[in-house]
Amino acid sequence: MAQSMVKEFTKGLWAEIPPFRLVLGLCPVLAVTKSVENGIGMGIATTFVLVCSNLLVSLLRSVIPAKVRIAAYIIIIATFVTVVELVMQAYTYPLFLKLGIFIPLIVVNCIVLGRAEAFASKNSPVLSIADGLGMGIGFTLSLGALGAVRESLGNGTILGSPVFGPEFQPFTFMVEAPGAFVCLGLMLCLMNLIGKK
């Protein structure tokens, strides 16, 4: 049991890391990663929703009729997204404002719904938690790494602290939408090169 838990947890950290291996959830990946803070905030929010929805879907898998399973999964996911949204409004309001519409859009994030359908609905609660946690942490690390590259090159900072000298000219293209695509493409290329070795 412990070995399968470790396997389910670690697959989301490299072998099936959502944005780079499965190429899922790209809308928030590209939109919110202008900074490390935004990327990690979105990743933590998504991780919470993934873990909680995976657990509940796994617990209810024998009760939910097959004909309404997707609708039921969306209701479960929407419940946890609402919890995240309210908690962020109460405790991290500036981050909530920065992430904006992308917090409610976690409901239709294909990573969350895909894990509910492909994994949690067919496996035990313990394995479903491990799967959700691994995928969520992998997603958070992906967003944080992408945010670090974009923020450092686009603003010359990481977490708001300068990383280059005063004469550094920020490459503002990196914090714009096209820069997100270029950065993601380069990181995908790097992941593929590392994966082949």
C-alpha cells in the first residue's frame, strides 16, 4: 500500500507533471505566472481543490450514478473552489485580487476534473489523496518555476526583490501574454530534453 501511495504521489512531480507532461491547465499557467507569488498562490489553491475533490469523489464513487457523474464532480469541485475563494478573500485579499477570475475558473480546470474522472472515481481515498497531492504540488512547482523565469527576466525581481544590478533593462515581453507562450515552450523543450536523457 505504501509503495503504491508513493508511486501515485511522485508521478505528479515529474512523470505526469500537469503543464509540462500532460499539457493540461494551460489557461491559468499562462495567465497568472507573471510573478512567483501569483504562481504559487494559484498552485496552492488548485492543490487544495484537487486533494479535497479527489477525496470526496473517491468516497462517493459507488453512490454517484454513472449518468450524472461529471455534473456531480463539478458540484464537488465548485464547493471546494468556493471555500478557497472565500478563504483567499478573508486572508490574502491582495493575492485574491491579482488572481481574479482564475480562482473561480479552477472549477473547469481540466487537471482537477480529469483527476476526478480518471483516477479518484476508480481508486481508494488514500490513493486519491496521494494522487491529488502529487499532481497539485507538481502544478504548484510548475507555476512557481514559470513565474520565477518570467518575473526575473520581465521585471528583474523575484518575489519583489531585485535580482540583477540597477543597470538591468527588464525584458518586459516576458510578463506579457506572448512571453508566457515563449517561456512555456522553452520550458517544455527543456523538460523533453531532460526526459530523454
